Amino acid sequence: CLKTFINDLANNDALKRHMPSIGELGWQQLKDEAALNANQIWTEHLPPAGWNQVNHGVLSSYYNKNEGCYDPVKILCLLDGNYLVINYSSQCAIFSPDFLFLEWLPFGSSGNPLTVPDAYGNLRGGDINADNTKLALVNYGYHLIRCFDYLTGQVLWSFGDGTPGNASDGRVYNPRDAVWLPNGNLMISSYNGRGDTSASSYNTGFVAELDGATGALVEVHLEYGPGAGFFNRLECNYPTGMAMFDDHLYICSYGRDEIGCFDVSSGFEYVRTYKKPAIINEDGVNPAACCKGADGVLIVYSSGLKELAGLSLATGDLLWYAGIAGFDAVSQPRNQPNELWDVYGIIWDDARQVTLAADYGNRRIQALPQSNTWTIQYNVTPPAGGYHLVQMPKGYDPTTQTMTLP
């Protein structure tokens, strides 16, 4: 039946036009496989369903909102070990440590926050505080930061009124991310706008601190003006993603190909700048997100190259990269293995030693190693009598049942 079905499809040009990604070679391979005697075919056992969902099917995207991962932009770790996935245009969702969908966020709703008091929409970032009592969501397209009581679902405060503007006027302009500080305040990055309308600055964004209890503006720490240089001058250009660890705040400057590091344990003190590695010179780096990896590594997502780069926290040297560099939307179709597209948030999963990337462009959560190789565990348990192997993939080790790919 399968052989007849595949042959009928392969010979029907009208139907094949609806499946262009298979290609003539793919159809021939399908026909060849269908022609094999059934007792010559061995079946690979997929990894446990939960962990397989982290990759969301390496070769497929999940458009079904019921999966809870419609268009992810950021992943947050909760105290109970679960994950909170922030979606761009659908409701936030909670997943188990194995990334099994558990439930939608039990408060708020996906919608227009300017007309619905407890809604959120067009999200690009957010953060939950250390004791999981406050959740801040960044409504990018609505120019609004909204803070919820995570225990009750009550809206505590909002910053911005939906009109793009400057921090000194109580507004944001395409806000990009937010992180909670050790002092209980919230640091926000606004991709556009000015910090202070009275200052000589460009409309290229700012980084500001808000009062964690009221949402009132405390101070504008960074913006960009005429003659501006690098982060060591306390200036930035199109700030995007941020990360907070070890009492240090890391801020991505998309327009400067830099990540600035600041000590926020007792204020806002410049520490150092991580610049674009010389080896990465195609299209710039355009950092969009960062996080702390293992063994003193700063992991950065390059929006310009659509890849992850590992930099030494101590020296800033490039250690490794993962993903596909030199992205070409024509020659490199979506959904191929290890391909990243418009990632807005990344976190390090220490238990599995992988980076979890919220891949908005591919509508999935991806797990990538801290290196430029993949090791895939197939979890194959040979049946009595063993398998009849048709083909052994290059790089496959039957002893360890793993396959290493470049």
C-alpha cells in the first residue's frame, strides 16, 4: 500500500507542486525505500517525547497554538523547575523541565493592552524576579511595559501609554527587553526613542531603570548622541536583549555590534565591552540576545549571521559558534537542522549543557550545544535477533548509539 501510494504521488505533477521541498531526488529516495522488503527495514526509536519537543522536530515548525509555542521570543526559568515561554502574539505558556506543555499562563490574555487592562501583545521580551512574584512583559508594538503580580495575576503598573516616545515623558519606543535588578528595580531597553528630550541625543534607543514597586522612571543610564563612541562612554545604539548574572548586567547594542557589561551590585558601573570578533565580519554581528554559558562563556545570538557565538567572559575571544552563518533566505530554506532565524531570547540549560533559543522566525524552541558540533542520542534498544541495517549514516557509532555531525 505504501509503495503504491508513493509511486502515485511521485507520478502526479499536480500534487507534487504542493510539496516542492521534497524535490525529485527526495521522491526517488522515497520510492527506493518503499520498494524494500519490509523485513529489511529497521526502525529508529525517537528520544522521549518531552525532550524531542524542545527541538520541536528539527525539520518542522509548530504553527499550532495548542502546542503553547506559537511564536516564542523568550524563555524564563521558574523556581519550580518549569519554563515560562513568552510568545509574540499568543498567550504565554508554561512547560515542564522536559518541555511538555503544561498550561497557558493562568492570568492576563493575548490582546491589545491599550484597550484591555490585563492584556499583553506584540511581546519581544520580559523577565520574572528572583522570588517569582513579579512578571514584567515588554509590549514591543504597543510601546508599553506591563508588570503583573505573578501570584495573583493583578496588574501592578504599566510604563508607557501606547504612544512611541522618550523616557523623560514616561514613554518607550519599541521596547525590546527587561530584566530585574538586585535592588528590586526593573531595567528596560528601548530600541528607539530618547532618554531625555532636553538632551542632545539621537532617536536610537535608551536603557532606563524603573522603580520595581511603582514603575516610575528612576534614571536613564544609556543613550546615544552626537560623537558617541562605545559603551565605556555610557552610550548605546539600538539596545536589544539583556542578561543579568553574577551582579553584572549585559546589554546588547545592535547598532554597535557590542555587548556592554555593567556592575549593578551597588549602582551602575561600567566594566567592559565585548566587541565584534575579527573573524566574524560578514554583515556584522548585530547582537540580539545573550546569556551566560558554562565554563566562563558569554553566549551571544548574532542577528546578522543567524548563529550563536561563544565568547570568553575573561578575554572576549571567540571560542566557538553554532548555527548557520551567512543566512540566505533564498538558498537556505527554513527548518533545516541547526538553522536559526530571528531569535530574541536565549538561556543556558545547565542540566543538559545546551543553549535553549526562542526561535521566533521558525516558531520553535531549539536546543543547541556549546560547540559547533551536534551529538544526537537515538535511544535505540535492539530487539531480539538484532536489526537488519539498510544504511549506516556517516558518523554513527553503533556502540554508543550516537551520531556526531559537523
